[in-house]
Amino acid sequence: MKSILFFAPNWIGDAVMATPLLRSIKKFYPSASVHIVAKKAVCELLDGLKYINDSFSLPSHPLQQLKLAYELRKYKYSSAFVLPHSFRSALLAFITGASLRIGYDCNSRGFLLSHRIAFPQDGSGNRKIQYMVYEYLRLAELLNIPFDNKGLELAVSEEEQSLWIKELEKEQLGGFRVGIAPGASFGSSKRWGVQRFATVAEVLTQKYGLTPILITGPGEEEIKNDFSKYYKKKFIDPFINGHHLSRLKAVIKNLDLLICNDSGPRHIAIAFDIPVICLMGPTKPEYTESPWERGEVLRVPVDCGPCQLPECPTDHRCMTLITPEMVLNAIETWLNKR
């Protein structure tokens, strides 16, 4: 194949979990030019990976998306891998004129794909839930492309790495570097209480003399304000001058431990082999259970979950039953294994 196009997932975590597919295909076709189409944030997230030759930011307006797809016809792609499950993504792949269009047969879009595959089923005939990395890799199996058995991967530019290291050196942080990420863009149902994150940070500060690094995303100013209200001591805010995925990658890469919800930063940490204490509530763990993750996933089974809902319609017990003491015990376990 001379040229390969990837329609990348929309969510940050899913995009990170797509990197083994990208890498495996590039290894199988080393001379192919690999391009991705994705949201601007995802393009920035995947920037620097040596197996991506170019990226195209997907406009938000549907008509502009169609225009971009038509403009991509000039590259005469040998194949297009459609990772999102939407009808629109398959339509855009069709418009690019790619000879092979590979994706899951769902949402009435099968006729737009030249190579399609059904979701695997469990014993009851329902869709089998599996780690997203393996779901994406099944698309490569359609073309007999082997998996290289390596995990998630991201890259940080030397410039961004250097800038962040210099900032850390000025702070002269004590203890180990702990990132606190209380947000989750999926919805409030995924979020553990900000006050509880602050309680954990307070105990760690008192016990180890560390200064927590607060990790927030665009639109999470309220979360940042709440954390500063509950946590009275000094913390590091890497995003005072704005939120950029390049900065987020540098911050997480240089942590010793990340404490977070089941959100994008968790998967970025896995890509950089950073241990994670993940607080999981409404989502099905099978989607994100990674053999490459270090740390611990804290989850309390409840009768109403996992519901996969962005907002909790009841008492949010799947998250409130996770206590600060449980998180602190998990951190102690991690420290004893270092």
C-alpha cells in the first residue's frame, strides 16, 4: 500500500488506545504514507508519533467535513481505516475515494465499507465487550496484519519536555510527583468528588511533603476552583497559560503517579508507563482493562451499574462508595511495590 488514511476516534482515551493499530499497520507497510483525520485535540495528541506522516483536523461543521473528504481524494489512498462507529465517518471515508474502506458494520453504514466486520458476540448473542485496543486491532486482522504485541504509545516534543522540566526544577518539589486529575469530559457520572481528591492530596502532602500537580482540561475551571477551595496548600497548575495536549503529555510523562477518574489522562499515563490509581464508576471495565497498566483500578460493584450514562439519575453510589481511605491504601500498596 502506498497511502493509508485513518479516521481516528473522537475521545482522547480511545485515540490513545488506537495507537497499537496505527503502529502495527505502519510496521507491516513501512513505505506507506500514513495520514490521520481527527478532531484538532486528537491530532495534537498523536503529534510526534514517527509512524504518522501527516494529520488533518476535522472541522466541526458537517459541510466542511464533506469538503475536506473530497479534497483528500488527491492523495488516492490505498485504504482508509474507519475507527469511529458513526455513519458519518464511513461516509467521509467513502468520499475520499479510498480503494479499501475498513470498519465495523454498524449504524446502517455497511454499504459504504469495502471490508466490514461485525462486533464479536458473547454466549447470549450480545455484543462482547473487550478492551478497545483489541477491538481496533480486529480491523487489521481483515488484511492479515499481525499485532506487534506492544502497548499504547505517545510522543512528547523535546521543546515541550524541556519547558516543563525547567518549570518543575524552579518549583523544587518535595516527595514524589503526584498528578491529580478530577475531571472527565464524558460527564459528571465519571467524576469522583473534588473534595475527596483534595482530602487525598492533603494526606499525601502531610505524610510525604509533596506538592500535588493539578491536571484539568478546557471547561474545567469550576473543578479547579473547587480543588483550590478544599485544598488550602500550594499546588502546581501546569495550565495557567492555557490548555494544550502537548503540555498535558509532558506533564503526565514526568509524573511518578497519577490519581484520576476513568478519563483521557489515564490512558496517556499508560502510554508513558506511569502508574495510575483510577477511580471507576459507571463505565464497563472491560473496555479499558489494559495489560500494560500499572497501579490499581478502584471500583465498587453496585446493582445499578455499570450504566454507561454520562449523568447519574440516582445517588451516584458507584463513585461515592469509593472512599479516600481506599485510595490512600492503594497508594500505599503502590509505594511498597516501587
